[in-house]
Amino acid sequence: MENLIFDIDNGIAILTFNRPKALNALNQALLEEFDSVLDQVETNPDIRVLILTGSGEKAFVAGADISELAKMNPLLAKRFATKGQKLFSRLEALPIPVIAAVNGFALGGGTEVSLACDFIYASEKAVFGLPEITLGLIPGFGGTQRLTRLVGTNLARELIFTGKTFSAADALSYGIVNKVCEDGTLMEEVMKTAKAIAKKGSASLRAAKEAIACGKDVDLETGCRFEADAFALCVASSDAAEGTSAFLEKRKAQFKGT
Ligand code: CO8
């Protein structure tokens, strides 16, 4: 691939946005490659956790590629926005945990792709923002929707109307980022968490992820009903038999993901 690096090691896959000269901006070719990486992630049962990060010193992803946006007519722009939205929804719906390791600028589409991950760890030098308004545009890869659901309507309005950038520390205080890591320690911290998650049973991880996703946009009663069904399915899995027996036998569980 020309625009992405994709590595799998011990059940942990790392997708690196790799256009450092353009600060890893998302062009159409990169989105095509992203789509084919998701094909691999969806069909490879050995991948237990996916991490997204950016190559180079400066950027996670500095947004959609502005040189491509500048040439688009409204129909092409709608097609590109819809394509990105579908891709990020597919990323969000992966049956495994996905962590964004935001190592630098995460602007526009960069913030948007990180918001489609399960959670975000950021370097202390990361910079977030939805600056599309300063280009005479608005977020088009789900940013108006995911940011609003995550931080609330009024803060989302302020951030999108001003287009101002904000620091990793601010992102932590807004509840966008789970952890801010000292410069140079981001991947180490992300790997620690990814390895801890990768040891858990994949059937229960999948069920937990689905229960949380299902509950986000429905009333509490509907969400709890879904949780009870997902819980019952977990109880029927061999991972649950192994996890509970291991506890009672005072040994470490060896999950098989079934
Ligand atoms: N697209 C294309 N090229 C970019 C982008 C980008 N988003 N960001 C940076 N680059 C390029 C620069 O043009 C420059 O290239 P060159 O060396 O050939 O001149 C190179 O990367 C390095 O950038 P800078 O020299 O600008 O580096 P600085 O350290 O001075 O500044 C910034 C870094 C602050 C990140 C600055 O590059 C910047 O402001 N970038 C644009 C950020 C932005 O506005 N992002 C939002 C883009 S719009 C978007 O994401 C919409 C998503 C929805 C699309 C819906 C589909 C229709």
C-alpha cells in the first residue's frame, strides 16, 4: 500500500496513516486502502485489537486532503463525504476494540476518524479540532454527529462554529481523550492497554462492545434488554466456562474466543 502501513503482531494490528509529507491527509486513494484493511481486520480472527496512528513526527491525520477537496463539485463532495462516513461507521462497528493513538495534529477528518475509534490516547503534543469552518466548509466525515454525541450540543457548537484547535489536555477535560501521554511514551502506553485487552475473551469483548454501542442511541430499558441478551450469549460461550472455572480453580484463564 502507498498510503498506509498495516502490521499485525501477536494479535495486535497497527494501521499507520502514512503520507507524512502531507501530514497524513486523507485522500481518496488512502480511503480505498483503508477499506481493504478493514476487509482484512473483519476476516482475520487472529486480530484481537486494532490501533490507529500516524507516521512522522508531526501528525496523526491533518484532515481530508484539501487539494482534492478544492477540485470537487457538490456531487463529488457528497460522494466523498458518504464514502468516508461509511468507512468510519464500518471502523466503529468492528467486532474488536479499536484504539486511536493520536501522535500529533488530528484536524478535521483526523479528529473524525479518532472519534470513530472505541477510545483515544493522545500524546501531550497532539492537537485536535474541526477547523472546516475556516475553509468555508463543515465536518463531513461524521464530526457534527459523533462530537455532539460525545461532548454535548453546546460545546460541539462552539468547537465547530469557531473551528478552533484544542490541546490534548483540553480534549481530556472534554471527555474526548481517555489519557494524555508524555511525549515519546504514547505507543508504549497504548500497547500496554492493547495487550491487557487482547488477553480477554474475544466473545465477551464483542458482546461488551455491541451492548455499549446499542445503548448509546436508545432508551435505558431497551439498552438493558439488549445487555441481558448479550450477557446470556456470553454465559453460553466456552470463554465464560473457562473464565469462571479458572477463577474457582485459582488459575489464569486461557480464552479461546468462542
Ligand atoms: N490536505 C492536504 N495537504 C495538507 C493538509 C491537508 N489537510 N494538511 C497539511 N498538508 C500539507 C501542506 O500543504 C504542506 O505541504 P507542502 O509541504 O507541499 O506545502 C505539508 O502538509 C506540511 O504542512 P504545513 O507546512 O502547513 O505544516 P505546518 O506545521 O506549518 O502546519 C497544520 C500544520 C496546522 C496542520 C497545517 O498544515 C494545516 O492547517 N493543515 C490543514 C488542517 C485542516 O484544515 N484540516 C481540515 C481539512 S478539511 C476536512 O478534514 C474535511 C473532512 C470531511 C471531508 C468531507 C468530504 C467532502
